[in-house]
Amino acid sequence: MTEKKSGKFRCLMRSIIDSPYVVAIGSILFFILIGFAMYLVYKDAVVMRDVIRDDFNQQQLILARQAAGQIDAYLQDIEKEIELLKRLLDDELEERMLDEALSAIFERTLPKGLIEIGLIGPENTVLVNLHIDEVEPADIERIRRNCKWNAENEMKLSALRVEDMPTVSKKVVSMICTPVSLGGDGEGILYAQLDVSRLAETVMKDIKSGKTGYSWAIDETGMTLCHQDRDFIGVNAFMARQKKLPLVSFKKINQIMKERMMQGEEGTSFYESWWHRGLEGHMTKLIAFSPVKSRCLPTGMVWSIAVCAPVSEVAEEVEKVYTRYMEAEAAIIAGMFLFGLLVIFYRRRTSLALKVRVSEQEEFISSILQNSVDAIIFIDNFNRVQIWNKGAEMIFGYTAKEMLGQTFHRLIPSEINPDQELDRIRAKVEEQGYIKNYVAKRMAKDGRSLSVDISRSLIRSKDDNIIGSAAIIRDITEKMEMEGRIYNTEKLASIGNLAAGVAHEINNPLAIILGFTDLLLENFEPGSPTFEDLKLIEENANNAKKIVENLLGFARITEGLEDVVDIKHSLETVLRIVNNTLMTKKIKIEVEIPNDLPSVKGDSREFQQVIFNLINNSVAAIAKEGGDLKIAAALDDGWVNVSVKDSGSGIPDKIKSHIFDPFFTTKKVGEGTGLGLSLCYGIVKKYGGKMSFTSVSAEDHPNEPSGSIFTVSLPVIAEE
């Protein structure tokens, strides 16, 4: 019995399914559902279009408010400047100071639309007047007729007036005045003339709404104060539009201006137009307007700022929204099941929320990366840069475009093997998972040597696979240089302490030498060879004593001597001392010293020490097989220039900027202290002289003759 019933049921269902009416009804229902879904999409698109238009207009309203507020701020600035000048006049400012104050105020307010400022005396005389070149000064009758202020002497703008001269652009001008006390001379009027159109244009020229939107302004009479079409300025806006297109109706925009803008209202709307920035044809524009609310505007005066843009500015956004809704509805229709609809809707909402969250996090992380003063860099497993932030750009000078996909090889100085350096860092990171405060030398794009502090750690994926590493690099060049300067300062202090002991130990034998030399000199006739040798011993012992004193002077501030130096005699003395050394070193010396050199300011022993140090440096730079050395002196425009020229190896370009630094030396340990040139430089500077050099090094210029020229310039003593 049961099997019979089930068989009948199956036959009934098969007959229903096979019936041609089922297909027809199903098709009709399907298309009805599709049509209803399309209708919903259309309604949603219309609503979204209106929402986007309203949002766009609200943005335009914000721009209009900002422009109105800025114009009010400019008016208040001008009012405050005039009020300041008024107070200065009340304090009976001197005429010279008045002119200076007036000029300063005029310069400050000129960019804000001020074109003339002046002061009228009680007898209708213009006491002071400043104005721009293309403006004729206002006559006294017009000034007195237009000047307005209330019982509390609050300044108010006068009625607007159009100045249309053939030689200059059209202007809409107004005046602002205040009474001032001129002491015993009575009262005067301090006035200023404003170019309102220029003031408005200064504020509104940079306003951009969408891609092509612009701003304009009218007053309570409908006169155009500012417009991107300059033919409109100073003309009634109703008449200007009708004149441009006499056969077109401007009913809607005229209604907006007359009933809302000219009444000082704020709001948004739309209207029909037939042109926009050179484009002609029918179009709908969105408009937002806001009045200027300023205490400088008298009752009844209205300035309204409008910002407009064609609806086509937002058409693309509406189309995007419409397309997104179509896709969503198509997905819903394809499912045709309530459960599928709910799932898709839920997933869509979750996806959007997730995108917003991810976007916020990405923006947050991007902000941290780009605003960090430290270099934040991500490197993949092949040591290639994948992220290069602004901090890295500031430190190394390379832009992200130059570094993305590149390795760090270009950042490694030439004296360091880049492969070994990068492999060593990578090995430490992979071994420990990170490195911290790794100090290394790097090179910027402009060739500067940098000291950097590197911290680097591994970055792993969710599967615990290494995908690269992140590095934070800090520029510590200044810190390292500061530590070096502190270290050198400590060395200087140590030398100062050492010098005291050295002076005591050396001065004692020097005193004995000088004493016995004096005794021996008494036993020989002046002019004899022995007598001359003893005098040379005495002179050089005194020089040694002076060197010890200079060493002490290097560690403390001492008063400079005001001796007179005989250049020729001092140079000949030094040459006698070094002559044997030069012959031993096979160095050929050439001397050019005129007999008529004037005396210079300085100390002869210190001058000889300078020349002696320069010659020693030249001898050290000349090769063992010998070379050339030239000592020359010459008078040049009040200066005596002494040069020491050698054919040595020269000074490399990379160290030229450091050769006068204390303790800087290229000699081996034990061969030099690095104080020679620093002491020489200090001695020359102490007497108002100059010390310079030129050098061509064999290292930098192998195809050119090498050598150095050091020049000491000392001022000639003025004849009394």
C-alpha cells in the first residue's frame, strides 16, 4: 500500500516538472526577481548619488567658510595695524619714526590688499601718503566723504567703488578710517584704501574644488568682487551673465544670489549653467556659499563667497558606486537562496571592515616608517632592499627609487670589502636572530663618510620561514666626531701637564749650555769662525728654549708678542741649520729672497719655528733618492709672502681638510705628533697672518708632477 502511494507521488512530481507551464512560470518569476533587483540597484544608486553630491557640496562649503574666515582675518590684521599706528600717533611719535612705522605697516599689509595709506591733518592737508604705483592718491573730499566709524570709533569699511582705468586692471576699492589725535595740532584722519578684489583674489586664487571647480564673490548689490573671468569683476553678476549669453535663462543661480547669498545666508544648492573654464554647453553645477562675517563690514554690507564645480566632478564616483551595487546584486541573484544572500552580505560587510582595519594599520605603519628620522629598511633573503624609508633617504642621500631591489654594496666604503662585510652581518643575524648596536662605516651618495649604529633582526612568516630581515640604522657621525674631539681635548690637557715637566727638565741643560757659551764667547775674537759657531749655538739654544715656551703656550692662553721679524735674516738662519740635512738627503735647494723685504709683525723665533716645521715636512715628503726644495719670499700689496715648495708625494685630496687639525698626522707611530702644522697655523694666525697651501698628490693624479706649496703671509708693519 505504501509503495503504491509513493509511486503515485513520484508520478505527480514528474508530471509537474515535465509541464511546460512550470518553465514559463519559473522564467517569469526569475525575470521579475531580476527586474526588482535592478530597481533596487537603481534606487540605491540614486540615493548614493545624492549622498555623494551632498558630501561634495559640504566640502565646498568648508572651502567657502575657510575663504570667508581668511578674508575676515586679513581685514582684522589691517584694522589692528591701523589701530597700532593710531596709538603711536597718540603718543606723539617723531616724524621720522612715523614715516618708518607707516612704511613698515604698508609693506606688511600690501599682500593683504592694502593699496594706499595716509594721514590727513586738521586743515585738510595730506601729512603722509604711501600708495602703489598704479594707483592715484585719493582726494581729500572723497576720503572725508567715505570715512566711517561709530560712536566707539570702531572702523568700518566704506561703500565699494569700482575704479576702471585703461592703463591698469579693474579694481573694486573701499576705505577704512579712524580719527587720530595730533597733539596740539588738533585731530586728523588716518585712512587706508583697500583693493577688495585683490584681497579676495589673494585668498581665493588657490581654492580648488575637485578637478576644475573655482570660487567667486559678490556683495549685497550683486556686484562681482572676485571671479576667474576678470571681465566679471566690478560688474553686476546678473547683468554679466546675461550679457555673455543673452538667450539663456539664469533663473536658478539668480534666485540663489538674490534670495540667499545677497542676504548673507550660508548654504548649498545647484543650478544650470552653460560654461565652465572654457567649456561651453549645458551642465549642472553644485554651489556652496558662505558670507564674510567681519566687524569691519558696516551694517547692510554683505560679502558672499561661493565655490562651484560641475556635477561631472562627482559623476565618476557615482558610476563606481553604481557598478559596485550591480555586481553585488548580480551575485545575490545568482545565488537565489536566502542563506546564500545572508552569507554573501555578511562576508561583504566583514571584508569591508577588515579592509578598513588593514588600511588603518597599513597607514599607521607607513606613517611610522616615513616619519622616522632613523633609517628603517627591510631586506629580503638575497640582501636586496624592499623597503627604504625617508629616514634612510635623509641619512644616505639615496631615494627609495634608487635603492629598491638593490643591495647595500654602494653604501660600503671602498676600503672595506663589501661582500665580506655584508656576509659577516648576515651570519651574525642568522646565528643570533638579531644584532644590536653594531657600529660600522658607511658612505653617503655625496661621498661623505658616515658612522652608523645598526640594529637588525630576522623577519619570519606565519610558517616560521625566514622571509628577510629588518634593519634600523642611526647616524652617529656627529656623536663619534664629538667623542674624538673630547679625546683630543684630553690629549691636549695631558700635553699641557707634560709640558710643565718637560720645560723644567729641558730648560736646566739649556741654561747650562747658554752659560758656558757666554763664557766661551769671551775667549774668542768676534768674527772668528769659532766665535760665529758659538753664536750659532747660543741662538739655537735660545730657539730651543722658545720652543719649550711655545709647547707650554699650546696648553694655555698667552699674550702674543709684538716683535718685529726680519724675514731675510730669519730665513737665512733656518737655512744654515737645515743645510747639512738637505745635503745628506740629496735635496737640491733653490732660494729667492729679495734684499729689500720690509719687516713684518711677529716673533722671529716663532717665525723660524714655522719655516723649520714646513721644511721638515717637505723633507719627509721627498723620496729617498732626493728632490727639489724652493724657499721664496716676496712683497705683495702690504703682505710678505713666504713659500716653501717641494717635489714630494703631495697631500691626498681626502685629507686636505684635516691637515691643520691637532694630532692629525700621516706619519707612522713615533715619527710625528700631529701638532706641527697646527702649531704653525696658530702662530701665523696670532700675528694676523694667513697660511694656505696647494698640493698635487701622486695618489690622486699619477700622471701629473706631484708636490706641495705652503705659503705663509704676514702683514707689513705700517710706517709711523
